[in-house]
Amino acid sequence: MYVGTLSFDLLLGDVRSLKEKRSVVRPIVAELHRKYAVSAAEVDHMDLHRRAVIGLALVSGDAGHLSDVLDRCERLVAGRPEVELLSVRRRFHGEDD
């Protein structure tokens, strides 16, 4: 069994309220969940309207599949024009851990 996680630190564009922030973050989280069947949520900076951290996790029996899905998720978030991806933290836990 392999577990992979990603944490995206995002700077949001022209967002002036927490309500506007939700309208940017929620579709990203929903698309990650829908397209790649990962568990995803906003996990930090919830009280700041121009910053967000989205975390996601995936469990797989195949390390190659896990790595491929995490790469696709990273490309999806990096390609969103309404956010600037400040950093990505990737963690991978295998059977040897």
C-alpha cells in the first residue's frame, strides 16, 4: 500500500473577501476530487482572503499509479489562471516506512 499527499500553497488573484475566496477554492477542490478521486480540502489560511492551502491525499496499491495521479493533480492546480502556485509539498509513504 502506498499513500501520497500534496499540499499546495496558493496566492489568489483579485479576491477581496472570504466569500470570493470560497468561489475560487471550492471549484478547484471539487475538480480534483471529481477527476482524480482524491481526498482534497482547504487546510490552512482559512481566515486570509488572498491565501489558501489545499491538501490532498491518495491511497494506491501501485506506486507508479500514485505518482502519475499526483503529477496530474499538480499540473491541474498549476494551470489554473486564477491562482498563483507558491509552493508544492509532496510526501510519499510506501511499504518500507
